[in-house]
Amino acid sequence: MLEQEFKKLIKEDKYQVFVFESKAHFPFFFAAHPWFVINKKENISRYEVVFKKDCCPKKSFGHVHVDALPPHKGIRIFPTSFKNLFWKSRLIGFLEGGANSSAEKAVYFIENSKYTYPHLNKYVLTGPNSNTYLQWVLDAFPELNIKLSYRFIGKGYKTIL
């Protein structure tokens, strides 16, 4: 998704949760990598779980990272590459609402996940991983109504809320 397309989705008076995905890093490009973008009345942040722990000072909480990349941008094709080669991103779901809505509750749930996600300090290719994180949030907010395909490896890793 292009930045201009993303900016058109933002509503200044709403709470919004966007769920994006891109292909995973090479050689695992057959799998999906998801992340959340939250809009708290135009305060926008990206939340995701990545395999590197504590890689961004003040923005990493174990494997949960905040704003490691721009909200709309897919991840790097090659994780150790310094070239600007990124997969395209795709919006797979969203939730929006006003005060006291499920969207507002989901925004705060995701914001607090940097402290409450049960697997902050554990990452395994088959789970827990970024897809386990996604499924954890989806389990808490079924209103997002997203069904994950087989490409979301790790979605079945059992996490207790």
C-alpha cells in the first residue's frame, strides 16, 4: 500500500485499528508477516512482533516493536540487507469507532501489549511469533473478523489471554 492510500484511511475523530500483512523475509516469503497500525485520533503507531529482540532503543519491548517502520510499509525482503528492498503491504482488516467502542478498546489493548503480550521475550519460527501476536489480538477482538490463511504460520500457537 502506498503512503497516500494509507493517509486517506485515517479519520481524525476516530479510533482505528488496521491490520496489514506482507510476505515474510526471504527465504520464508511463502509465509505472512502481519502488523497493527493504530490511530488514536490522529496519533498513529505501528505495532509488530519481529525476530530481533530489543533492536530499537526506547521502541522495543522484547520482541514487540513500535514504529520500527512506517505504518504502511511492508518488511524488508532480506532481513540483513541495507538496501531499500521491501515487500508490498496489504490491508487485511480494520476496525473503527468512537469513544467506548471496540475500536477504542482494541487501540488500548494493542498499546499495552508491549507490556502484556505473554511472549514478549520468546520468538520461534513456528510460534510464538508475529502471527501468534496477531492471533492473540484477534482472539481478544473478534469484531476484527479476520480469518487467517495457512500462510500465517504460528497462528495456532496457544496463548492464554
